[in-house]
Amino acid sequence: MNLSCQKKIFLNGLLNIFLYVLIVLTLNNCKSHEESTYIQTSSGLQYRILKKGTGEKAVKGQEVLVHETMSYRNDSLLFDSRTLPNPVRIKIGASQAIDGVDEALIGMKIGEIKKLIIPPKLSKRSGEHKFPHPDSILVYKVELIDILK
């Protein structure tokens, strides 16, 4: 192989490495931008409003109907309430949901959808529940369907 051909192969390899690094940096920047669009509460709950709702705001003590999905951060789906015959009924503040979901429901309006990142301290369940793993960061998507009177 002559010197000119070796230079072309070398430069082609450098170009491939440069493009790979550029793609990785771009993807990392996209992910960190998504995470920076979350609002963090004093408890450590992070949320984003995906769709705004209308009407009155839900308050502690009210019963609400919600659809929710629960997954790990790697997008492994753990639960989807849409597979059930009806939305999930929750009394806000009555320990019927994990603390992170309870906190997120307060102030939501009908039709509102929030994406939540719930740290382990807000995802503990009382009793004998061993699922999901107690040290897991959970990702929820919660849609407020109705506020019951």
C-alpha cells in the first residue's frame, strides 16, 4: 500500500471517530436538556406538565380518577392503568398512592398530564409490597381524568 492510500485510510478513521463523538455529545445534550425542563419540588419530586388541564384544581382530601403508567428510568414498563377496565380511583393524601403521586396530584386540573420522576424516598409503599424495588427511581405519567364530588 502506498503512502497516499495510508493517509486516506487514516483520515477516514479520524473522520469516523469525530462523527461518533459528535453524535454521542449531541445525544447527551438532548437528554440533559429534557431533564432540565423538569421542575423539582422541595421533597425531591421532579415533574413536567405534558398537557395542561382545565377547570378546578384537585386538592388534598378529594377523590380523583387517574390513568397512570409506572416505569423504571430505562423505560421498562411496570404498570399501565389503561389495561384496567376503569381509571384508578385515589383519595389524595390518604396513602392510597405513593407519596410522589399524591404530591403531584395536588393542583392538577382535569385533562392535565404530568410526567414525574419519583425518588425512592417518595416511592415507598406501606405493608408488604416488595414491587417495585424500594430503592428505585420511578417514572410516572399521570393523567387526571376527573375530580369526584
